[in-house]
Amino acid sequence: MLTKRERGPASGTKLARAARAPSPRLRGEGRGEGDSQQPELAERPPHPPAFASLQRAAPPPKRGEVKSLLAPDAFLSPLEIDAAVERALAEDLGRAGDVTSVATVPAEARARAVVVARVAGTIAGLPLVAAAIRRLAPDAEIAPEVGDGAAVGARTPLMRVAGPARAILAAERTALNFLGHLSGIATATAVFVQAVAHTKARICCTRKTTPGLRALAKYAVRCGGGFNHRFGLDDAILIKDNHIAVAGGIAAVLERAKAVVGHLVKIEIEVDTLAQLSEVLVAGGADAVLLDNMEPPTMRRAVEMVAGRLVTEASGGITRATVAAIAETGVDYISSGALTHSAPNLDVAIDIEM
């Protein structure tokens, strides 16, 4: 059974009445590009069970829709959106589809719904909400109220939807899972970004992400005003303590790395003492240095030693309570795994409006 939070104020009786009522006109979904208005929804034959549409190819987004939902200057391939939504819907719908909605909601029933942020936060994931609904109802009307990256207050409408009731109900949990998780990451990132706004430091993420969702999590960090660290092991060289131990020391590991990388591949090395930092500066070959688990006074001295010759990154156990003091040491970047592995979900819902 759907909870009140998931269903909103609608009841089965209202959905049944909706099957006989004409569908409303919604605002244009593209915020321009010639889509300022959408026509009335035409009469359609009864909607098939929601899972059946998974057998068809994924429909393209309506013109202008993705452009209006994606955060400016944040990186996310449309292929990642499609793949994530496909996996999630297949997991949720299983072999038989949404048996509850098929059993209780008339096939011809249509519904209007609003996606709402129950609490204040920074939004990320609206393109996945739209994609989940469109996957099951290609002709659903979707009208965004905001785009990803927006800072919203409590009870803010984010998106309005109209379409087959069964499809909206079947896509609901998948859509909210993505939206709540990614908005939680964006909100946590925005808190860190605000805390260091008086410094030059940039907040960035790590590879500590839920398997299979890294591109989405890193996109959410961008929505919150942060920056991305490497996306994977193939992006750049990051030499950590175990690499140093196996390679035979700092000078040896930097020499080996510099000898094999291409001219566009950056080299970063981790140190946790000022003595190690001195070795790095003498050896040369690094582009950036990661100052791991240093207290602020030690980190400030490390920044002075580097004197602008390398990009400096602070990492290790950084929290909302400590991030400002770390930023004030003068480091260039502060990376935190907590942004993606410990951010609480933002409380969001899809409410049926009838």
C-alpha cells in the first residue's frame, strides 16, 4: 500500500472520478524553445499495465525539457540518466509490474500530480524524475517549476505532471529515490560551500559513492556548488601511502609515474607529514599534493612550504564543524567523502492533485 506521503491527498475514489474528467492543460515544459504551451491531452485508449512499456524503446525528452531541468555547468551524460532509470524501474517493477495499481486503479484513469520538496534544500535529480515517468508514460505532460541546482524552501512545488494514473504511480518510488538521494547530496554540498565562501577553497567530492551511481552523485555535487574530483581510477594518478610503500618511497614512485603518463594526465601525491611534503617538493614531478588528516596549524605550514608550486588539497575526516578552519589555512581544494556516502535524503514527495 502506498503511504500518504507517497500518494499525497488523493484517494481511489478520486482517481476513479479522474478517469471520467477531462485532463487539464499544464504549463509549457520547455521554458522556451517554442514550447510555451502544451495542448489539451487527447482521449486515449485504456493504458496498459505500467510494466508493458518497458518493452518499448525509451522515448526522447520533450523539446527543451532536459535543458530546463539540468543544472548549468554540471556534467551528466543523458546516457547515464537513461541507464540508471532503466535499471531502477526494472528492479522495482520486477516480472509482473505494479500489481497494486493494476488491481486497484482503472486502466483509463488519468491523474495530475505535483512533485514537492517537503523541507528546504538544494535540488538535484529532476531529469531522472522526468525520465522515469516518461519511460512508462511517453506522452505524459511534465511542467518543471524549478531546475536542478535551485535552492528551495519547505513545501516548494518542483514539477507538475499529468498522465495515465497507473504509470505515475508505478514510477513514483523510483523517481523519488533518485530525487531524494541526489538532492540530499546537493544540499550537503551547498552547506559545505557556504561554510567556506569567505575563502578561496573549493569543495570537491571523492570516489566514495554508491556503486553504479557515481556519475549521478558527482552531478549532484555540482548542483550543490561543489567540484568533482576524479570520476575513476583512469582519470588521473593519485599516489597514496600504499603506492609509496610498494614503489619504494616518494622519489621512486614519482619518478615511475612521470615516466609513463601522458602529457594530459595529472599526478597527485598524498602526504601526512611535513617531512613527506619536503620529499615531494625536492623530488618534483607532482602537479598536486593531498594533505591528509593534518591539523589546521600543520596544514597552514604545508601551504606555506608549497608556496603556490603545487595545487593543494585537504582531505581526511572533514566535517561541517571543521571545514571552515581547514579552508582558512589557504588550501585550494577540500575533498570530503561524506558528501556522497553520508548525506541524508532530502524529504520529497509526489502528491496526487484531484
